[in-house]
Amino acid sequence: MMPAYDKVKIARKVSRPTALDYIEHIFEGFIELHGDRGYHDDKAVVGGIAFLGDIPVTVIGIQKGKNMEENIACNFGQPHPEGYRKALRLMKQAEKFGRPVINFINTSGAYCGIGAEERGQGEAIARNLLEMATLKVPMISVIIGEGGSGGALALAFTDRVWMLENSVYCVLSPEGFASILWKDAKRAAEAADLMKITAEDLLELGVIEKVIKEASGGCQNDFGFTANLLKGKLELEIPALMQKPLDELLNERYERFRKFGEFTE
Amino acid sequence: MDLFKKKYVSLNGEGEQKKDSGNIFSGLSSVFAKKESTEKPAPQPPKKEKERDEEVPAGSIKCPDCGSIYEKKELGSLKICPKCARYYRLNCKERVRMIADKGSFKEFDSQMEAKNPLNYPGYEEKIASLQEKTGLKDAVITGECTIGGFPAVLGVMDSGFMMASMGSVVGEKLTRAFEYATQHRLPIIVFTCSGGARMQEGIVSLMQMAKVSAAVAKHSEAGLLYITVLTDPTTGGVTASFAMQGDIILSEPKALIGFAGRRVIEQTIKQKLPDEFQHAEFLLEHGFVDKIVDREALPYTIRDILKIHCGKVGEV
């Protein structure tokens, strides 16, 4: 089994396919929609409307760049509050028109900065969690690279959460975890092993439902393979979720997250 | 964070400054911090203790803000500096006494304790030693009470227990409190403070944010009232979930409230932040807090809000 930290490295590769790569490959007729209607168009979050086969859907992604220029534009995939608000606007729009939502997640975390605090980074994430809990359409999120903490969860409160084989999902980066708990960021690899951040571990914990295979060394080596696999699974699962009566869908979503916690009494 | 820590030191129990230093959990005051204090834990507490002995007589304390030295009892039950009105942190039992009508509080789930989902080395021992020190099982107490005669569910977090980081127990007790409130059609008041997610529980602690939020959403859909009272410090995953989900969000003056830790932001932007950054007053100005309420006025303010929502007059 590959050490967890090797997966962290693959998940962070600059050559790793981005949200827009998946959106363009899997969906047809994607029309990108911009802005949160309050402040700004945060390019760390992309989203719009498209077809999955013949089903109209809303697609949203946290976007990383493949070079410095792109990364500066999309802030290295670290959304500001308006990015989360843009995502929420598109999800509420999806709800209005009865469209399922598919979210692609790839962020080291929500941005930490003065503007982000002034404009309520905490509130923006909290609002998404509150609204997504009862959003009346099926939602699937796919972690395609890094799933960093609250900044990832803000798009991952969905009926299904899937992960690519070499993606990671964690409460904090292994470096952050090691530096907080051991005061030594260099022990990140050790932290990664302990933290249960790989798709395999999270499948076992019930945090995710599916692991999507990648080519050896990572999906950048055969993007079509992973993207087609993912497309096939979405084409099965979205219609299946759409079949569910709304009550059942929402109850299952509630129970999906209700179950987490380990305690005695 | 350091600046802040100097200004606002926990007064829970006997420990004061000793309590906040040299303990790995002091690092949790900023959960999203990439780098925390590198001070070695061992030599620090005795030194501080010595300093204290020299200038502060037994039974007295020195205000970290104004430097006045006075007897502990002069703080009164509200724990406010008699000289400069600085707010010391209240522990959850003191807070319940301050808010709930006398004798009305009935605690829920008082025996719930954390397990160790990551098998994190030393976690059980850390929990056990804090339980002994604080008399608490974990970082929140929940229950039912009346406030000015109005029935309500009450949740209070306690920064003296691992900086009130949110693990399974905090998440589960709050979720149950919201579910109880929904079922019995009661308003709920949560006093927040937290360093954020509890690192030692990893992804399970992150999931608590979603779990509690879903219970808040159900309570809200039932048309019921949720009041948040932000107290010092409320940060990280708690800010990014139920702390910011109240219908009405109150705060104590000068409480530190934010998503990211101060140190992380300073490292990211490579400049020092002003003192008032992320204080309650900053959030009020930016539109994220409804009202800043002095500690002594909180019970009455909450009662008045309940009165407007309950549609009947309570016994005051």
C-alpha cells in the first residue's frame, strides 16, 4: 500500500487535472455562470449549467491553476467567502429548477486573509452547510485532488461523496496537523499516516461511498481513463438519486452525516 | 494569537496563566494555524509561577490588561476586572449559573465521553487528565432550563477543556440538544467558544460541523428560534458552522471571533494585524453580529428576545 503522504504529493501535483478539465470532459454544453451577486466573481470557484447525458445539471468546482498565471487568477484554489456564496447561489438556482448538483472539490482550504475575514469566511461556509442540509435536489461531490477542511466540506455536504484514488480529504493539512500537535511540520508524513486521509481509509470510515480509480502514478497519466470512469458512475448514480422521493433523499442525507462520532455514555 | 493570549487568559479553575502555557492544546486556539508557538513546554510554567509569586500575593490576581492587582473575589461572579472592566473567561458551570433561572437547569447526556477514532497516542490520557482538572467530561454541557421564566434548551462550551475544540462529544451533544429542541418546540441558546476542530479526532471532527449544521437546519425549518452568543474565543470550524447559524447572533464585547487564526493570516499576508482585528466589534462593523451585549445584560437581553418569540409573558 502506498504511504498516505505519497498520495498527498500526487493530489497536489500541478499537472493534476482540474475541476474544469472534468467539467469539460464529462458534461455537454457547459455554460459558465459568474459571480455571487454580492461582491465579486471569485475565480477559485467555477460553476454553471450543462447536460449530463440528457439530464440538465448544475456543476460547480473549486479550480486550481496549472501554471503561475492561472494560479494567481484562481488564488491557488483557495476560495474567498464570495466563492462559497457563488456556489450557494448556483445550488439554490439548481433547487429552483430541479437540477441535480455535481461538485468537484480540489482545495488546500478556504483562503486565510484580511478580506476573507472581513467578508465572513466562517459565515459563508456555515451558510452553505445550513442550506445544503435541506437543499431539495440530489447532490454528489467528488474530491479530485485536495479536500482541505471546512473549505472543502462547504461543497461536500452532499448525498454522495466520492474520491479519486489519489485524492485526500482531511481536517487540516498533514503539515498543519504535525505543527499544531507536535510543533514540527516536518513530521507531515507521519501525520498523514495517522490521520486517515486517503480514499481507502475514508471509504472504510463511511466518510465516502466510492473510490474512482486512477492510472498508475496519478490521473494526469491517463486523464481519459479516470474521467470516463467517473462519467459512467455519475450517469448511473444521478438518475438513481433523482428517483428517490424527496423525503427519503433528505432523510438519508441527514442520517448520512448524523452517524459520525465516536463516544461512550 | 500570542498577543491575544496575553490579553485574554483563561481563569477557569485555579490555573490562570499556568493553564494556558506549555500545553499542546494551547496550540488549538487556532486550529487552522500552520505553525504554532515553538516554546518548549517544560521550563515555562515554573518561571511564570515564580514571577507571579514575587508580585502577586496568594489569593490575588493581576489583570493581564491593566496590571491591577486585586483579590480574586473582587472579580465577582461575572468575572469582570473591577478596574478596567476586562472580561475573564467563564467556565460552563459559571455561565449556566449566570443565564439559567436558579435551579432550573437539567443537564443532558452528562456521562458522554470521547473515544479515540484515530488511535491518536495519548489522547485518552489527555482527556482523563482534563476531566479530573475541570470536572467536565468534555468541552460542552447541554440541557434544558428556564430563562426569565421562558423554557429553552441551553448549550455552553468551555474553553478550559482543550480550548473547547469540537470532537465527537461536542458534536453529538449539540446535535441532540437541537433535536430535543425541535421535538419539544423549544428555542435554543448556544454559548460558543472554540479553537475549532479537534485535531486528535481527524476527519471525524470535521464531520461534526455537518452533523450539527443539519440539526440546526431542522430546528430552523420547524420555525424555531436559535440564539448564538459568541464568547471569547470562537474560531475555526465552530465559527464556520453553528456559531454563525443563529437567527440572532450576540457577542460579548471584545471576544475574538474568526475563521482563520491570526498567526496564519499574518504568515500568509506577511504583515502584522491590528489589535482589534477579529474582535466582536470588528464583526459587528462588518455585519456578522447582531448585537454586542455586556455580560451583566446578557440574561435580560436573552429573556427579552425569548419574550418576543414566545408570544407569552414569562414569570420574571
